[in-house]
Amino acid sequence: MAKVIRAFRERFHNFKRYNVGDEYPEDDKKRVAFLVKEGFLAESEKPKPAEKSNPPNKLKRKKGADTDVDPDG
């Protein structure tokens, strides 16, 4: 849902009045983009995807490196 930042009447919803702070349904993406461009709606914040991170327990090692073997033994 997009937030209304400037009151207007929506002609595609039987001239329903949307006041500041109301929620506007985002069914029609082109209409929402137009209303954002015209300054009637605030851009909706999309949730950011979680960043992948290496777990602290996994250590990166070079291929073939074996730390358990004693070079002398």
C-alpha cells in the first residue's frame, strides 16, 4: 500500500477521496507510478533482501591445505 501525501479524488475509483495519510491500493502499478510522479503518493518502501554473510564458524581455506597433518610425522 502506498501512502497518500496530497489529497485527491481518484477517477478510477468512482471519484473516491483520498486524504493525507490514507493508504492507496497498489493494484495498478502504472497508476501508482503516475500518482507518485505527480506528487500525490509517497514511494512505497520495499523490504530489502537479507544480505548473505559467511557464518563465523566457517573458515575459508586454500584447496589442498590440511592443517591436521604434521609435516614432520
